[in-house]
Amino acid sequence: MNLTENFLQFALLGANWVLWVLVLLSVASVAVIVERMIYFKSIAGKDKALAQPLLSALEDRDLEAARVTLKDAESPGARMVAAILDGGARSTSSARALVDATRPDAQVRLSRFLAFLGTVGSNAPFIGLFGTVIEILRVFNLLGARGVTSGGEAAEIMTGISEALVATAIGLLVAIPAVIAYNALQRKVKRFMSEAEGLVNVMLATLTDNDALAATSRPKEAS
């Protein structure tokens, strides 16, 4: 089996399929960016807005009001604080343990699909370069088979080489927006996590070993 010959036959198919791969990656990247932006918009400012009502409820030792404040909240900080309340933490140490257990899930929710964007941004230029290489192989194989006997054929070959470079250009066109979006969304993830930690700290700041959370199990026992 001659691997070189087999690959050459594959290369002679041209780079059109590579362009379609890049187009599909571009469409998927745009879908991810739109989905993340919609999600981030839906939780923007939620943790900051919850801080004061939550603090008031905790200072009043009203855990039910705190639960109502956090009900249906999808922001990462709200989820972590709800885990403290639902987990029946009785001290700051147990509350921190519950936060540490739920923090990775919050991070994953915020970073969903971002790895795909990073992968596209890193690899789309190489995919485009691969398309350029196989297209140039096709053109030079044609040149070797036919030779150049006229100006028209030379022009055809140069046109083929310019078409080969289109794959590299499209690869860059796909990669650059993906990298920009990836970096921007990663900054948003860090900001949301910072706001979430702020809300968690509001919760932890109200706790002592004998604080209101020690009563989380009492209503259940009384019932």
C-alpha cells in the first residue's frame, strides 16, 4: 500500500469539503455565542440585587424569607447560598464546605460550551491551512500532468493557487471572532463568579457557630 499515493488521491478531491467544515464551525460558534449572551443577560446583576434582601432576612433570623428570596433564582451565587440553606449547615465551617461542593457546578454552568469556542479559535486556522495544502497539492499535480504550454493554462494554475489560499483566509475568519468571544465570555464568567462569592460572603458574614442556620433543622423536627 502506497500511503503517499493514497493521500494524493484524497488531496485531489480538493478543499471544498474543508470549507464546509469551517462554515459549520462558524455557525456553531455563533450559536454558542448567542446562547451564552442570552444566558448571561438573564442572570446579570441578580446576585448583587439579592444581597440586600438576603442580608435583611438573615439579620432577622428569618430563614424562610431567605429561601423565598432565593426561590427560582438561577444565578450562581443564589444557587450556592440556597445549597447552604437546604443543606442544613449549622456553622460557618459546614456552610463553607457546602459552598465548596456547589462552586464547581456553578462554574460549569457559566462556562458551558466555552471550551468549544476556545477549540475553534485555536484550530480553525490549522483546518484552513490544511485545506490550502491539499488544494495546492491538487494544483501542482495538475501542473505536473499537463504542464504549462500557454498563458491561459498558467493563469488557470495561478487562479487555482489563489483559490487554495481562500481556505486559510476562511480559517482565520472563523478563528478570530471565536477567540475574541471566548476571551470576552471568560471575563464575564469571572465577573459572575466574583459576584456570586460576594453573595456567599454576605451569607457567611452573618454566621457563627450558634447562628440562625443552627435552626434550619428545627422546623423540620417540629413538623
